[in-house]
Amino acid sequence: MAISTKESRQYETTHPWLKFQHKFQPSTRTAMLVGEAQSKCEHLAGAPLRPEVAENLYQVYLVKGAVATTAIEGNTLTEDQVLSHMAGESTVPPSQEYQLQEVRNVVNALIEIDQAVTIGNRLTLNRARLDELNRRVLDGTEHEPHAIPGEVREHSVVVGGVYRGAPAENIDYLINRLCEWLDGPQFVSPDHLVQFGLALVKAIIAHVYIAWIHPYGDGNGRTARLVEAQILSQSNVPLPAINLLSDFYNRTRSRYALELARTSQEGTLNEFIEYALEGFVDGLRQHIDVVREHQVAVAFTNYVHELAASWPQSAASKRRRDLVLALSPTIGTPRFKLTSLTEELAEAYSETTDKTLTRDINYLRNVKLIRRTPEGLLQNDAVIRAWLPPAMLAIDFES
């Protein structure tokens, strides 16, 4: 890993912020974010979900991360387009096939990371691995003509007309130095609580340093974010959550560029780390909300079936049970639409009067399975949500 004095002076003069050292001095805000991130990752790990729901959520977050990391570079495909294509339900226009290839490359790389971690393989972070990730990112895409997938550049590069990458003649040394540093003792602690925070910081720093060095002719951003995901995947972060940062960077794209520029101008990483942690925790909060709603839906359905089993075995009891389960817990259904929510309900109510529907509604309200809102009737899943603060309890509006 030797480097001549002349070459050393060159990158040290042009990029003095490439110091390969970071004294992590978290602010109170940053420390709280690390603690919340660890707590929420522990909440997500092993969360009880039906297998098909878990697989669907995994696919959604996988695609969300892949679409986001390519969108930052100008790809315009949407999550729905990619999910639909993956399900074999649609194709993209020929004019966007190259964009699909970009997303597909990232999806496949993320899946490979997930599979390796799941079976216990440790993915190393070295020059060969970075080259491999860049090759996979650019494979079959319309990349810059002077860029060779998986090979470091031999020319100068200016990013966005503003930021100049590190000197080409120093790249081999800089990449090896980066990998050696990240694999060193600064990012290791015997305390698992401290280790989790160090792993988050390590992932974010790896991302920033690759962006600073800009070692490849193209695909540096996507490569950096894949490295970030790889480190997170081996740091007790649930697999669907390793893509949250890419999604956050995309949703805050202008600030993302600003924060990256600031890190080099000021020579400090603390602000970028806090910015990234804020997005990571926000994503975890949203992810937990989604998981919790699926858990509530299963619990509420089970509760309805258990309660209905105690009712008289009759057509009315079955009709009422089916009506509850057909309602949404969040979107009110007007009375005139209730009997047509499903084919089964339409048939069940086809030979009844409006009074029958009124009796069914009143009965279900009395057993607290449904509630009224100005928009219509909802499932009253608050009945199984324990210890809700009074201010959060749903109000049953009279019609």
C-alpha cells in the first residue's frame, strides 16, 4: 500500500479532508438518534408477521431502495413500475429499458447481500469487493463511455460541475487505505450497545469517503450506497431496513447534495452523520408503523372470529361478521355502499330490507366492532389496541 512522497502530497493538497480518521463526538441529538435506531431495530427484528406479508414488505422496501438510489442519478422509473415488472404484470417501454437495467442491477446486488448475510457469510470490504459492486452496478447500462465497469478511473473527474474527485494516480492507495481503516479497531467495541452505533457510523462514513474519492468512471454514488447497505446488513439491522437510507437520500436529494458538499468544505463528518441518522430513524418509525398495522389487522380479524363464534349460529351472525371484516380500519364507508363491499355481502343482503342493515349496524356498534365517522363506518380496531391514551381513542360520531 506504499505511496510515493510526491503522490502523497498531491491528494493531501487537493483533498486534505481524506484523513482516514474520525473522532466521533456525538451531540446529544445524535446520541439519542443512535439509541432510538437500536431500539427500533430490535423492535423490528423477529416481528410476528404472516409469511406472505413479510415477503411482500421485503419486496416493497427492496425496490424502494433500488429505485431511490438510481433516482438520485436521474432514473425516472417508479416503484410501482418496477414492482409490476418484477411480478410479471407489465413491461416498461423500450425507451426506458436501460433504466430498468439500472434498477435491476441494484436489486440483484441487494438480494445477493441479503442472501449472503442470511446464511451467515461475512462479506468483506476490500478493493476486490468495491470493484465487484461497481461492475454489477454498471453491467449492461448506458454508462459514461470512458468508464470501465469494476475498474478505477485513470482520468480526472468533476462531479456535478462542482466537486473534483481525488487524483487518479492516488486511487489505488486511497481505496486500500479506506478499507483497512474501516476494518480496523476504531469501529470495534466489546460493548454491543456501542458497537451498534459504531456500525451505523461506519456505514455512513464508508458512503461519504467513496463519494469523496470517486474512484470509478461512473456509478460511484450507487456503489457507495451499496457499500453502506452491506455494512448495515451485517450490523444487526433487519434486512428491509438496510435500504432506508437510500430512500431518505432520494427524498431529500437537494439536502443530500448540500450535506455531501459541506463535509468536504468543512472537513467534518458529524453533520452528515446526524443528517443520515435522522433519516434512518424516520424510516424505521414508518416501517414499524406499517408492521404494527399488519399485526393489528391479524389480531383484529382473529378477535372478530373468536367473538362471532360465541354468537348464535345463524345467517345474521355470519352476515354481521362478514360486514365487519369487509370494512376498512382507516377509510370510512358510507352506509349506501355497505351491502356491496363484497359479492358475499351483496348476496346476503339481496333479500333483506334496510331495517336489517340498521339492526346489523346497531348490533356491531354495541359490541364495539365498528364505529361511525363523518365519512362512514370503520372497523373499530381500537378495541384491541391496549393502553391507548384517551386523546387517541376514536370518537364514534352520531349520524
